Amino acid sequence: SNSSACPAVWSTIAKDLKSSFSGCNNNARSAIRFAFHDAAGYSSKTPVYAPASGGADGSLLLSSEELQRPIENPLQSFQPWLLAKWNQYKDQGVGAADIVQFAGNVGIRSCNGGPVVQTLIGREDSSTPAPDGTLPNAFGPGSDYETLTQLFADKGFSTTDLAALLGAHTCSQAFAARQIPRGAAQDSTPTTWDNNYYQGLQAVHQNKKRDSNNDADNDVADGATWSRFGRPDNGPGGPGGPPGVYHFQSDINLSQPNTSVGSEMQRFATSLDGFNSAFVDAMGRMNLLGIPADVVSGFVDCTSLVE
Ligand code: HEM
């Protein structure tokens, strides 16, 4: 890839999106999840088709069938905003798949401490809905450790990659998940990109160990109703306070100590640099999911605009 070839229009888009995403706001966080959900439509277990087998092809922006799936909730309210942005620039040769991933990377960077992910441009678009069933569940069936590690392995991600990618929940809030209060965050500082997310999950497992014989209080004890232990652990609320930190069942399952994902998450809880370098590596590949390597080699590098 060639950075001098990054088309000028992307400078305008970078300025536009940076101001729209300022402070790691709702649109910034939605853009990060939107990029993930567009790209992660790829799986080695589904049929190969051009241009990206359901991966980073813009289909989440272009296919209403894909967008309407419940797993996308509540991105249906963000998509029109991003579509309008794309409509504003598409006559200047801007692709839908490219703007989706570019916006995700600007979103990450807009969070306080957010890293710079390599940002390549040149994708082909597709309005074919990605294969269904390729995205992870946070609660209930499919949110278990085995299913989720296999799901990500099928996209080419190792357990280290998965541990790092989950760290995006350093800046997540949940608005659609009915199992937790609306707007609840997954770490205590949702506009800051840090490793508190991992620390909070460590605390959950610590509490579980400490309290394995006692189910009388609000913790992970018996894992019966996870929302009872989804209390703010190091968050602004504390029991009885305003909504603070609520964990997804998937995040708790994947962070179990003595598992390969869990031990990497434990490492990231104590190493912000370790988290960021693993995240940048995995997210750079997420951005390109399903696109053949020989096609990627012709892409141009617009990373400097994200910095
Ligand atoms: C096992 C894997 C994952 C599961 C089960 C999962 C699930 C979820 C769920 C249920 C929400 C809340 C949606 C809502 O109710 O509004 C969410 C939010 C979010 N997720 Fe994930 N996620 C996973 C991995 C990832 C990855 C790999 C990324 C990005 C690299 C990511 C980025 C985000 C972001 C930024 C939000 C916040 C959106 C907002 O604040 O509006 N997630 N995720």
C-alpha cells in the first residue's frame, strides 16, 4: 500500500468525522461497532463470493435485510447517519465499505487514548446481505466460551486476537440489550480507551472466587441470574446508585481465568500497551476481512488521516 496515493477527499472526510465523533460520543461508538459488524459477516464456513464473502464489503450500510436482523440492534438508528455521510462523498469516488471501516477507525481514535489502526482504502462494495449467523451473541445461546472462540477462529482470529478485540468494550454502552439497564456501560470510563474493562472483569471473577458459597449478595456467585452480578463493580454507581458497569454474559464467559482468552484478558488488565498493540494488529485485519490478499496489496494507505 501507498500512503502518498490516499485520495484528497479522505482528508475532508477525516475532518468531518473527527468533529462528528468528538468526545467518543454515541455516533463514534456506534461507528466502531458498525465497522465490526460489517466486517465480521465473513466466515470461512460460509460460501466464498465476491468481493469479500460478506466481510468488509459495506453490506451492512447497503442492505436493509442485513441491517434489520435483531443482532444489529440498535445500529438501525445509526445507519441513516452514516449513509447520509456516504451519500455526501460517494460522487468523489468514496466507497461504502471504505467509509464504514474508516469511520470505525476514526471512532476508535476519537476516544481518549484511542489507538491508531492502520487504515487502508480501496474496497469493493456489495449490497448482498452477509450470511446470517456470523455475529456473536452476548446473552443466552451462543454466548458460551466454546461457541464464541470457534466463531472468531472461523474469521481467522486467534484467542489473543479475540481477547484484544473485546477490549473495544472499553468504550461501549448497551442500548438494545434487554438484560441490562438501557445505556449501561461495560467499563467505568466509557469515553476513555483504557484497560478498565479488563480490570472490571477480573474483579468479577475475583468476587466469584471469594464468594463461592454465598449467593446472598449481588455478585457472580452462582452465575444464576447474571444481571444480579452485573452490578457496577468499579463504576460510578455502586449498588443502588445510577447505572454503572454491567457486563455481558459473553464477556464474563470469555474472561474466565485458566482459559486461553481469559489469560490474555488478564494480561491486558495489567498492560495497556499490550492491549493496544494486540488490538491494533487484530483490528487492522478485521478491517479487511474476506478480501483476498492480492486485492489488499493494491489498496492505498490513509492511516495518517486517522492520527
Ligand atoms: C463476543 C464478541 C462480542 C459480543 C457478544 C458483543 C456484543 C455487544 C453488545 C450486545 C453490545 C450492546 C449493543 C446495544 O445493546 O446497544 C455491544 C456494544 C458494542 N460493541 Fe460489542 N460485542 C462483541 C465484540 C465486539 C468487538 C470485536 C468490537 C469492536 C472491535 C465491539 C465493539 C462494540 C462497541 C464499540 C459497542 C458500543 C456501541 C455503543 O456504545 O453504542 N464489540 N457489543
